[in-house]
Amino acid sequence: MVGSICKLPTDLLSLIFESAHDAAAFELINSGFDEVITRATARTLICLLSTLLSVNRAWRHLALSLRSIWTVVPILNELNSPLSLEDFVERSGSRPLTLVACMSKDDLRPVIDALDPLMVLSRVHSLSIMILHWDAGYPVFLWTVELWKFPALQHFALSGIYLYPNLEEAWNWFTGLADQLASLELGRAGLPNHSLLPIVPTIPYSHLQHLTFHAYHDGIAALLCNGIFPTLTELHLGTVMTEDVPSRPMPALRLLTIEAGNFISFHNVICSHLAIILIELAPKLDCLVFTSGIDYHHERLLLMFEFGYGHAIRGPIHAPSLKRLVLRRGTLRRSTLQMVSEHRQALVCPAHEWDIDLENVQLVSDAEKPWSGSWT
């Protein structure tokens, strides 16, 4: 089989190499702050590149000539990689780089510091940092982070650390990056709950298009509520655990996803309220995806369209661009779906047609799942 592949024209073989690399790199970049998956996908990428270099001289020469397959750089402890950081830096030429780091804060800092003399940081287009062993103590990691300059950075993912507004240099580093980014993804990151910390100032996200919170809770809500988002088109809120909501409009937002979580608590009740408030802050929103594995969360959301939210009956929801409401998982009574669907055009302002789509939602009768709670 290898002999047959070796006979392929160089341009076709190049496409195969690049396609295999792109698939492996995609899995690594999208490993979701999971240490096990990140390590497994990093090994897969290293194994692929090592194989391309070792089959024969022609393959090695071709692999070394393809700058694009050296642009995604895994930075992990105990990876036992035959490839060094210098190999990726040299072989990628002047191409933009993606760094995927998964290690303790004490191990990561000298690695990033070592890249600076190589003139690499100015080429980093995408950066994913997962700090192991959750930095719950004082942020030693942040003491020198302001020295890291990423002028070309567009995509930043961060997990496993607190952000301290009272550490001026580190806070300015984060907010400075936020103002230049196109996408920001936050995993286990947040602001410490401490009475001595200053009020979080307004954060400009002048160019941000995609914002993702893996968990939206009190310790991180200020990064959304205190933000200015003139260009944000996608907002993804996972496992909502706070009722804190922004008040500023999001004029460019088109896609909103909210996940209520799979446990019963007051936090899940407020997910529907949060969804409606965000809809009315986003005049261009055309799709809301609402996920919940708990009975009646979809009921609450649909009934808020029907009756409004809060304690007073109110008029139609201001949603001039809404086209689709997607409900995922959980259980929904047919009667509620039918009631809202029959006159859904009148439930939004201005009145217009919009669709309710169900994905893996179990429809039941009133007898099977009688309504037993308040939708407010």
C-alpha cells in the first residue's frame, strides 16, 4: 500500500499530507479543555508528522517543504515527542502559528518565555492555554504574563486560572488581548470572589465575533456584563448558573446558544429569563439554541414567549430578526408546543413567521407529564 502511495504525483501527495494534518490538528485544537483528549490528539498529530518524515527520503523532503503542516504546535509535558519547538518554528517558515498548551502554570511560563527569543510570539494567530491543577491560589502565573506580546493573536482559549483585576499589568494584558481578538473561549476561568477586589471596569471587545463560556456563573459573568460587543455575532453560554445579564445591546449578534445543565436547581429556572433578555438585546438575532435535559425547561421558555417573563403580563417579545428557536434534549408537552406554535407570529414584535425545531426532544401528553410547577 505504501509503495502505491509513493508513486502518486507530488501535488496529489501534498494534498493527502495536508488533509491528514488538518484532520489531526482540528481534533487537537477542538479538544475542549479535556486533558485526556488533548494528550491523545497531540500524540496523534506528533505520530503523523513523525511517520511522514520516516517512510522514505521523498516523503521526508515533501513533509519538510510543506510549511502548513508545521503550524499547529502542541505544548505538553511528558509528550515524549521526537519533535522540538524549534522544529515547528523553523519548518513552518513565516506562517501564522497555533499554540495548544496543556501543563501546569509553573511549567508553561518558561516554555512561553523561551519562545520569545525565537521571534515566535508575533506569529501566534491562535493560542489555547489549559492550566492543569486549577490555579485557585494566588496567581503566580500572571506575574510575568504581561511580558508576552501577541500582536497577531486572533483566537484565544483559556482555562484553569483566575483573572485578577487588581493585578494591573496582567489585567491590562488580558483586556488588551480581548480588544484585538476575533474569538474568545473561556473554560475554567473566572474572577475570584473577594471583597477587596475592585469593581471590574468596562471591557471593550472591539473586534470580537465569537464568545464562548463553558460555564456561565457568578465568577465570570462580569466579563460578559461589563463588555461592549459591537461586532459579536455568536454567543455560547454553557451550564448557566447565574442570573447576571448584560444591559448593553449586542447589535451584531445572530446566534445565541444556552445550556441549562442536567441538574435541578434555581439556576436552571433562570435560563429561560436569560434567553429572553438576551433576545431583546440583539435585534439581528436569527437563531436561539436552547439545550436542557431537565423536564419543563423548554416549557418555561415557550411559555415566556406566550405570556412574557417576570411577574407581570407583558406584550410580544422584541425579536425582529428571529427565524429559528431550536430546542435540544429534554421533554416537552405536545399541548404547550401546539399552543405556542399556532400563533407564534404574534408572540414577537414585529410580528413575523419563525420556526420551532426540536432535536432529541421527547414529546409527551399532559397525562404522561402533568404540569406541576410555576413557569416564572
